[in-house]
Amino acid sequence: MINKLLEVNAVEKRKKGITFTVSFRSFLMCNLRGNLTKAETLEGWRFILSDYHYSLITLSAEEIGATVVLLDYYFQHVKTVAPDGR
């Protein structure tokens, strides 16, 4: 799952793990600001993620769930984002 997110530039590897990129974070903020209903189900998250990059439509339910857990942790604990294009 991490490799799939790396391939579409949604995350970047760091020494101590991964961080979400500025463009992915901005995309999520804009997308969720308009419609939180989608974010209530795994299928809704599938469509949100595939709106960022079409290849993410193929994520399994487990991968989507893991991505949502990472996002939740990230937004609660991490203060910095990775600039795009590094």
C-alpha cells in the first residue's frame, strides 16, 4: 500500500517513516471540506483516493483502511508536510 501511495506522489519516505505530500494533503482538505459523507465508508474513501489518482481505485479494502488509519494518525500528530517534487 505504501508503494502505491509513493508511486502516485501521495507520500514521501523519510528517515523515521513516511509523510503525506503537500499536494495530497491539499487535495484531501479540499475534497473533505466539500463532502464529509464520502469519508464515512471505505467505498467512499476509495472514490476520494481515486479522484486523486485513478490507479488508487484498485486498493483493497484493507489497504484503504490502512490508509485511513495513517491519515488519522498523521493529521493528529504530525505537524510538517513533505513539499512536492523532491
